[in-house]
Amino acid sequence: MTLTGDARERPIVASERSGVLYPERLTRYRAGWIDPDPAVSAVVDHYWHVSWTLADGEQLDQPIIDLPAVTVSIEDGEVPAPLVVTGVHGRAWRRTIGGHGRVFAIRLRPAGLSVLSELTPARVADATVPLTAQLDPRLHALMQRIASFTDPAGRAQAADEAIKQAVAERGPSSVGLLANEVLAELRERVHRRTGTTLTERFARSERTIQRACLDTLGHGPKWLSRRIRLQEVALALATRPTEELAGIAADLGYTDQSHLTHDFRTATGITPEAYRRAALRECPGCAIPG
């Protein structure tokens, strides 16, 4: 039985790993996840949507450490373009939000881009670019079809149908499916300190796994693991404000607190302590160590 859009939808909450720094803002953005139809789950990780209305002249500089994934979005209001492709970013990236707007987005799994598009991960790496017919006719036509619906649930159902058709025409490659499994495993083991290696887990050579990740996401598994762990660091800093950094570092498998600080500062441009102070300003009811 296929679930309706309403049954598949849930809000994005501040206590989960969304990639949004300053997650308390999510209550202002009216943000939600929608699960894809299982028939397209090899291509789509999640649909998500967000809408906002800010006061005149107000702007929010929103930094994001997102999951390593290519995202395609339909955007309305005060936005960069009607259709947008966001590639995998090496560091936290920023979006300035102002006025009013709304976004419906398709977060692809590693196998997804080559099914729906002629683009490569390298073509959109570290970039957010308008999706035009000139950039990619195949993906542009698919997204226009979805954009003809107006509400998130309708767009999710339209996306399911359009992507099912795309999969029938060009199914996921074996390389893409392996990359799907690797990324899912890295997400699941972020709090695990011991276990089998990826080569043992998937009975594939290190070179094969490395190539699958590079071909679909533009980065190898070690980089992907660090990125996922940084999402957890940001979430821990924002939602566990009284916990010592050393404890968070140990929980997430860093060798020490300085290693965590270095990785976080490299990705975001600020130290964990500075981020905590800024997060406190977003959530005055929270408390941090003195």
C-alpha cells in the first residue's frame, strides 16, 4: 500500500541531525521531511521542504553542514532561481534567507544523480547553481514536471512517479548501489568505535569502495565519514550545551578535544566554543558552561 503524502511527512526538529547549524531556527522555517516511495529509495534519500516569512529587512545567514549528497530543489519567492542543484560542499556553506519563500527539495542518494541527470558530482561540487534546460535537459524536464504541483505532498507524489519512470529508463548502476550502501553504513556507525572495516563489511577491495564514492559523491569514504561526524558534532554542540567538549570528542571517536576543534574550525571557520555562544543567542533558554 502506498502511503499518502501526509502519512509520510514529519517535521524536521532541532534534536535531529539535519545539517542546519542553529537548529532552533527550524521552528521559524516550517520545515519537514517526506519519505520517498520505496520504489525510488535507491535514488532518493529524502524529500524535504521549508517555507519562511521574515520581517521586512530581516535576513538570516544560515550555515549548513549537510549530509554528503547532491540536492535538487524547486524554489519560490525571494530565492536564487526557480530550480536549483546543490552539490557536495567541502566545508559548511551558507545561504542568506530573507523576505518570504519556500523550497521543495530532493536529496539524492549516491546512485541517484546518474539516474536522473547527465551531470557529474564534479560539475556541481562546492556550488549551488540554477538548473536550466541548457545545464541538463533531462533533469530540468523532470523537475519542471514536479514543479507543476504546488504543495509539498503533491510534489512528493509527483516526484515518486517521475523518478519511477526515470528508473525504468535508466536504473542505478552497480557502482552507485555500492556507494549507497557505503554511505548508509557510515551514517549508521558514526557512534560506533569498533567494528568491521568497509572492505570486510562489503567484501570489496578498498580501491573499489574508494572509486564508488569518488564517482558518485566526489570524495572518498574517509572524507565522507568525517563529514557525517561533523554533523554530529554540530548537533551535540547545539543540543548538549552543558557537556564538556572532551566528552563530546570521546563520544564521537576523536582522539582528543583539539582534534575535534581543528576539524570543526576547518569546516565552519569558527571554533566549537564560538559556535556554542552563537547558538546560545539563538536559544536564550539554553545554558553553557561558564
